[in-house]
Amino acid sequence: MRQVGQAGFEASFGNALTFSQFLFKELTRELDLTTDEGRAKLVQSAKPLIEKVAAPALQMMIRKRLAELTGLSVAELGTLLPQPQAPREASQARAAQARSPQIKARRAPSLPRQLLRMVLQQPDLARGVAIEGLDDASQDARTLLALLALLNRDPNINTPPAILEAFRGAPEESVLSEAMGETWAWEGEFDLAQEFQGALEQLCSSARQKRIDSLLALAKTQALSPEQKQALTRELASGRGT
């Protein structure tokens, strides 16, 4: 992604062919497609990404391109990948969901999830970013912290496929795969760096307030230790400085 740049990557979202070219350029960067092992590795790497493409036309284009690169027929490739849902089936499923009173409305993504999406779209946003004292045990938060640590530890990992490969088999893999699929559904133009900074500040502010509330609640039941008093003073001063 560093070579392509944010503008180029964002432009690919509105053009199926450009996006397909970008995707396979990254997936095949270090693969030898003249070998069976290289082609099998390409199918394995592409599978979690293809599963997250919601647009039927775009998914079919990607499947056809994958078939061309691997030397398989679309039918043969279909035995290795989940079958895409037909447009009519998808429409019927959405209609059934709208009619069902038991289906809950989709909740807005958490701040960690939003930050995950942005970093996956532009990994360089994570460089030099560290979130301390995040008291959040959710999968999204744990995955975000792991992703930030990875990107700051290894500057050579700078594309979505490389990130997925680094987390292959890890608990964070499924969360990253889902979040990556969600970024492809974004619409409209916006300043990604500005959105990232705003969400990051909001997350840090929320975490700081939780620490303050915890110390204040503790102070109501017992005397704070000198270290706890210093921590509370530091948190309060930090909050005033933002």
C-alpha cells in the first residue's frame, strides 16, 4: 500500500478492474505462480478476502481472475471457495431480515473497530501510534493493540495481505478478515488521516476517563496510595491538556 499510496488505493474502491489488479498484485508479490505450491498459496491467501466481498459482480470478477492465475477453471475453483450468494437470494434474505421482529438492528462499530478498518486501509497510519492503559477486553480492542504493535515492530509489513499473512492462525485473524471486508463497502470521500486521528483521540479520552472514574470510585471507599494519587493527578492534568 505504501507504493500505491492512499489516493490510488481509495480510487480502486470505485473500479472493479483496478481493485482486482491491486489485490492480485499484492497477493502475488512474493509467489512463484509457475509452481503448484505458489498457485495453491495464492488460493489460500485470496480465500478470506474473497469471502468478505459483498458485491456479487466484484466477487465474480475476482474469482475469474484467480482462476486465470491459478490455471483452474471457475468450476474447479468453486469447489475450493464458498459459493457467492445469488443477487435474488441476497435480496430475499435482506427482505426476510427486515420482516423479522427478532432481528436486531446492526450496532454502530466500536471505536477500536473503526480504527482497525482505517489502519487496514492505510497501514502507515499506525506508525508511531501506541495506546496505553486501554481497559477494553473486547476482541476488536485486543486485535487493534496487536496490529499497532506489529506495524510498529516491522515496517516491511505495509499491505493488507501481508497483515493477514502475519496473523494467519492467530486469534486476531478472523477479526482482521472481517474488518478488511467491511472497508471495501465504504462509500464517499473523506480525509482518512483526519478521521483516524479523531477516532484515536476519542478512544484515548474514553480510556483515560475510565481510569479517572475508577480511581475516584476507589477514593470513596479507601484512602488512595501516594502512587494512586499521583496517577489521578496525572490523568486529570492530561485530560485538561486535550
